[in-house]
Amino acid sequence: MAHKTSIHASTNQTPAIIEKGLNPKLPWDSLSKDLVEIHPTAASFKEMLEKARKHAVRFMEDPFAYAKEKWEKSHATADFEVGDLVLVSTTNFNNIKGCKKLKDSFEGPFVIKALHG
């Protein structure tokens, strides 16, 4: 549940929003602040949940930063220019008939005509 309702850096959205268009209601969402009287047990439960959430966020920031740094070190972006020759991977081509084992892994070379994005 925590994974589905946390905002991801790659999309700036939660997976629940992307998949279903809404975030599910979490237990602490029902502890509204505009209630006239909040039961002391509910208030302490909310404080405990908030403290646990802040603790988890604090301890997840370092591993996320470390993983991002390691990824950026090992995955350099390719710099393409118009007119370069490139090969296209056929790994995800679903229209290849016959045995994939005997097919080429790449198609091409193709000439880059324009850059997008």
C-alpha cells in the first residue's frame, strides 16, 4: 500500500493515480482535523503513525539518493546526432514470426533523420 500511494520521482505521480485515477483511502485519512472532539487514543494513534511515516521517509532518502547516484554513474546517455547510424533492438518486437532464437538481435543500421525529446 505504501508503494502505491507514494510519489515516484520518475513520473511525479503515485502508481495508484496512474493505474486507477485515484489514491486509496489510508487509515490516517479518516482521522480528520476538523472533528469537534477527537478521542485521545485516536489522536495518539495518529501521532504514532505520523512519527513512523517521518522516520521511514528520513531513512529512505539516503538509499534513494545512493541508488540514483550509482545508476547515473553506470548508465551514460547516448548522444545522437542527425545523420548517425543506429541499430534497433528486436527484443520487444512481437511481430517477428518463427523461432526468435535464430533471429538477429538488432535491425539496421538506420539513419537518424530527426531528434525528438
